[in-house]
Amino acid sequence: MYQIPRGTRDFTTEEMQKRRYLEDSLRTTFQTFGYKEIQTPMFETLELFTAKSGEGIIEEIYSFKDKGGRDLALRPELTAPVIRFYVDKLQMEAKPLKLFYFGNCFRYDRPQKGRYREFMQAGCEIIGADTPEAYAELIAMAYYLLKNVGLKDVKLNIGNLNILSSLFETLKISKDKQKQLIPLIDKSQFDEVLTLLQVFGVGKKVANEFLEILQLSDIKKITKIIEKDESAKKELAYLEKILNLLEKSFNIKNYQIKMSIVRGLDYYKGIVFEIDAPLLGAEKQLCGGGAYELVSLFGGKETPTAGFAIGFDRTILALETEKYPFPSTKIKVYVIPVNEETIDKSLEIAQNLREQGISTDIDLLRRGIGKSLKYASSINAEKAILVGPRELEQGSVTIRDMKTGEQETVKLNDIQNRVN
Amino acid sequence: MYQIPRGTRDFTTEEMQKRRYLEDSLRTTFQTFGYKEIQTPMFETLELFTAKSGEGIIEEIYSFKDKGGRDLALRPELTAPVIRFYVDKLQMEAKPLKLFYFGNCFRYDRPQKGRYREFMQAGCEIIGADTPEAYAELIAMAYYLLKNVGLKDVKLNIGNLNILSSLFETLKISKDKQKQLIPLIDKSQFDEVLTLLQVFGVGKKVANEFLEILQLSDIKKITKIIEKDESAKKELAYLEKILNLLEKSFNIKNYQIKMSIVRGLDYYKGIVFEIDAPLLGAEKQLCGGGAYELVSLFGGKETPTAGFAIGFDRTILALETEKYPFPSTKIKVYVIPVNEETIDKSLEIAQNLREQGISTDIDLLRRGIGKSLKYASSINAEKAILVGPRELEQGSVTIRDMKTGEQETVKLNDIQNRVN
């Protein structure tokens, strides 16, 4: 017996129904916001990802040489490929470009609960717009994407990395020291942040103020603390505009300001946001994104870019946790040839129903009525059509309602009406 | 600038609309036939593919070692992974299993016209049924999958590898010699087949009979020639049953018998078929499949299996060649804030329309009316909504029909009715 590769999954028919439901719902919302779908290859040149994330990423991804000696990598995320596509072929398109995509990504992680080596993401980028309304629309779309799939309990957190950078500058904390602080901030380990700030020689009062900002969600209070930091104040005013649009134009009021969002990625700049499903505990983040700079790094003419990604697995887990009633595509009609004589006519009846878009299955194993009815019941078919030789001579079949057990004799040309 | 890997593709928004149309249409037809969707990982252990196709396949696929030293391979096709999935997890399910799937596959081919290193396939397997009605339904589904996507000109060819094997046996042609003949038969190079048969010591009369069978499409004539071959006769009678069902029950009459179909694969047994789009010339084959044996090779309890695959690229090429009018998802409404004051209200108007499922875009770049109308026209928006400060004070906006240029003043709470 051959094993499935470690950390990867087979999806059953039930799981695929959930995944296709999610995909369809997300696609519909993206499209109503004026976004259009694109797709990039499953692998890229390795240097695309090292250029974006540094050599360290090689440890975490599936990289390999093709037979021509080229270094390739299964994509660990979708933003770098999309910006590569943009720089290569889309720079001349009318701005802003609003692009969305679905794709499998791959990471060479240690497999653990809810973390797989192959996983699916939905994502989008808006290229060429950095007005407050552009960012407000982007964040609102992320929120409504998740609301429209049926999630009740989601939490939107919004931060701004330029404010964080500005604070670091005021505190005279070098880039190297920032790198030690950022993972702690990201995990909300504020005691450790305080200790480390003191090790770095930041005075207790100033350090405490810094920590207060990271934990405050009241924009007025934050403004008061950073009063003297002109650059941070400007960023905060800009953020406030975005928040006003979210509230007034998009009717989103249950968000929180969270200056400790760092997204763990070097290329984010300015606004960042995350959407959580609090029910999921430690693995609660469903969506993350923000503004970033990547176009010029990839050789293009710099232009504002922002985007986000939604994790498929966690979103489905969140829906399951909320007991969302996923729709399922069912077989509507099951056709049963009563004996071998009626097989050809049974196939014809099935085919006629299918041509009307009615999902129809048929006994292909000559199982007899009893077993076939049991099978029809096991697949939740609504109706069974019994095709017997004597009835057929009279131009009729028997239609059985699988829920009530009621049966009626129906003329051949009346079957479609009766099953619909 | 970073390059896309050789032989792979980025898909633009226009191309994705075609691909999603095709995928949706195929999925709908699969489902009306009672098939259900599954999915397997993008890569498998290398030995899965060498077990099925021999060591030779390593030359043609992307294989690599993961960081744990395991030999993996990007899947070159989907049947082996699906049967691996079946043997591993689905053997206890009620038979027959009717499974379909979509997936990208990878081959390390020399890129050429219409052949890519990453390509998408749709496919299916029926597991646990080998009645004539099961095969007739499978072939009919393949045919209707392609008809339902909108193709007018498709050609169904049906063969039977058991008959070919039986003929080889009668002619006392060893397996090794068969291997030399099969590629020539596959390419319909019948002169070369004749020469080689004579080299192998087959008498001219018998060799000519063999070639006649390969080229005949009249089942009566074939039966007459193989009269003495009991095994081939039995297979032919079985094939005839399937063909009768195709004609009578599925109303498919324009097929051809083609005994020279060999599918180039060792594991096919019995019925085989191909569907071509003759308009495409040399690259005309859209679909190929048949009955095969793979379950026991993969460690499962042997059970009948059959399936087929449809190539996405060629199917789209065939539709394009027939000038099929692909549906396109368009932006219905484009909202234009006439100046900065009306941005928040414009976003709200857009959001209200989106909540009604109306695809709506909005000027996010403060471009002004002229440029925004030009943009709305370039994306084929049906309506533009101009949100001006003075009208807004009166609770109104202007809706412009982008085709006729007609404009009307509309109350805010009447917008939805007017754009629908």
C-alpha cells in the first residue's frame, strides 16, 4: 500500500462540498467588489521567494532543482507570484488593478493540528491605489468575505506598522533590536517586551508608554501619548479616516485598533489588519493583510500595493465550530431497473432527467429492488424510479417518495413533472 | 525582474473566466450523472508513479527529495493518486463509487505549442462496476461533458484492448514484439505495422486481416474476421451491448469503432475510448479513458475500475476555435464620487448594491468625472452612478446608462430598483 505524503491530505466528497461552497461564496463576494480572478503557477524560481523573504525561507519551503538545473520552489504564499505576474505582464493595465485568486501553497513545516504541508488560500491584491477609501474598501471586503460565507463571530483588528516604526525611532531602537522585539510583540508577550526594552536601556516610563500604545484600542488616547511624534500623528490621522469610512460607509463598528499587529513580515508598510474567529483559540486567525512594498524589489515601477490572504482550513474549521449548515449537492433521483430487460429504458429515463439538470443516479450493478432502495435511501435521494417490465409495457413507471414511502404510477412523459 | 518558470503560465482575468466557465460546466454535468468530487495532494511519493508506469517515467516528471530524504514527485496524472486514495480510505464505501476531480498535473516535457509543464485536467473514476450499462454511462458522460460545455464538433472513438490482446495471441506475437508494434498502431502508421509484422514472421494474409480489423469500423465485418477467436468474439459481443446502449439509451449515434486505440498505457484492459475535436488537427484529442486495473497493484482488493481524463487547455482551444461565446462576469455598476465630499456616501451606495449581489466598482483614485466615465466604459459597466454634493443634499444621484448615454436623477432609496 502506498502512503499519502506526510502533512498532505485527501479530501472526501463531503469535505470537497464544504470547500467548494467556501470557494464559491468567496468568489462571489470578490466579484461583487469589482475584483477579478487570476492564477499563477504552482512553483516559481526559488530566488523569487528568497528575494522577498531572505535565504532563511529555504528551510521552510519545498525547493528542488529541475532537470535543467534550475532552482525552483513550490510556492509558500501567493503575493510574491502575483506581484511577479504584475511586474512581468500587467504594469500597463488601467489602475487600480483589483485581483483575487485561489491557490494551494506549500510549507515544509512540522505537521501539527490545523497545520498542513499543502494548504489552500484565497487572496487578493489592489495595485495602484493608496487613498483611505481604497484601504477602507479592502478591509471591508475582507470582513464581508467572511461574514458572507456564514460566519457569525469574527473579530477585526487593525494596526499600522508606520506608527510602530515611528515609535521605535523615537525610542532610538535599532533595526537589530527591533528584530528581537517584534516576535514578542506579535505574540502579545508584553512582560517580555518590557524586560527587553529595559535591557536596551529604555527608561521605565517611556517603555511603559510604548506598551500602553501597543495595548490601547482608543485612538484618542493613543494620539495623546504620541502628541510630539509628528510622523506617527500623521499616520494616526490617516488611520482615523479609514476607520471613519469603515464605520460610516461600510457599517463595520465592531473592530479594534491593535498597534501590536506586526504580521511578522518585513515588507509590510503602513496599515495592517487581521480577522480572527475567537472560537478557534490559539489558531484563531483566519485572515491577515495590509499595505506592502514589493513591486520595485521585483523590478517594477513602484506603485502602492495592499492585499490579504484567507486560510481555507481555518475558515472551514470556524464554520464547523459554529455548526454552519453547509449546503450539500444531493442526488435527486435514483433509477432502479427492476430486471435486466428494463436496463436500456432505465438509462434513457435517467439521461432525460439529467438533460433537464436533474441530478440522477442509477443502479449499475443489477442489485434488485430491495438493495437498490436501501442504497437510494443511504444517499438521501428524494425519489426512486422503479422501472418494471410490465408497467413499462403500459408506458409507465413507479415513482417512490423516499421520505414518505408513497408510491405512484406515472406515465413516461410525465416523469419530469413529477420529480420536480 | 523575475521570470516565470519555463513551460508554466500566468492566467489573466479573461483567461480565468474561460477556465472557470469550463470547470463549472464540467462539474455540473458530473454531478447530474451522480458523480461526486474528491481531491488529492499536488505531490505523491515517487514510487506511486513508478509502480504504475515503470522507472522510465522518472525522466518525464518533476521528482525531488524533501528535507526528510523522501522521494516525492509532482503528480503527472490523477488516476494513480485517486486509486491510492481509494485503497487507503475508501474501500469500504458502497459500490459503485463515482468520483470526479479537477487538478493540475506536471510533466517535465519540452514545452511546445499546446503542451505545458503544468496543465489542468478534469477526470473521473467509476470503481466497482463492470456491467455494460456502467461503461455505456461512463462513455456517454464523457461525450455529454464536452457537448454541454458548448462544443459542436466532437468525435467519439471506441476500441477494446482485450480484442487487440486476443489478436496478438492468435498471431503468436510476444509481449516484447507487441511493445514495438503498439506505438505504431497508436499513431495509425499501418504501413510500418505491416512491415514489422512480416519481419516477425506473420504471413501476409493474416497480417492484412489484422490491419483490416484495426481500421474497420463496422462491427459486423470485424466479427466475421475474428469468427474463430472465441475470446475476441466474446469481447466484441460485450462491446456491441455497450454500443447498443449508447445508441438507444443515450442517443449517441455518431461514434466510431477504432480498434487501433491503445492509449499507450500498460494498465488499460478492455474498453477504451477517445474524444477528439477534429478542428484542432494533430493536437485534437480532448478526452481519453477506459477500463483499467490498478487497485491490486496498489495493494487493494481487486475491483473493476474505469475512468477518463479531459484536458483543459485543448478543450478551451477547441471552444475558441469554434468561436464559442464564453460568458463573462462583468461589473454592473461603477460609482463615481464627483468630489472628495461625496466619497463616504459613494462607498455606502456601492456597499448597498454589493449586499444585493450587484457587482459594483467605485473610483478609488479621485479621478474626476471624465476619466472615471472613460474607465467605466472601458470595463463595460452597464451603469455609472454619479454622486455629486448638490444632488446628494436633495437625497439624489445621477444614474447614467453607459450604452445609451441617457442620464436620470434617482432618489437614494430608489437606486437598487433602477440599476436592476
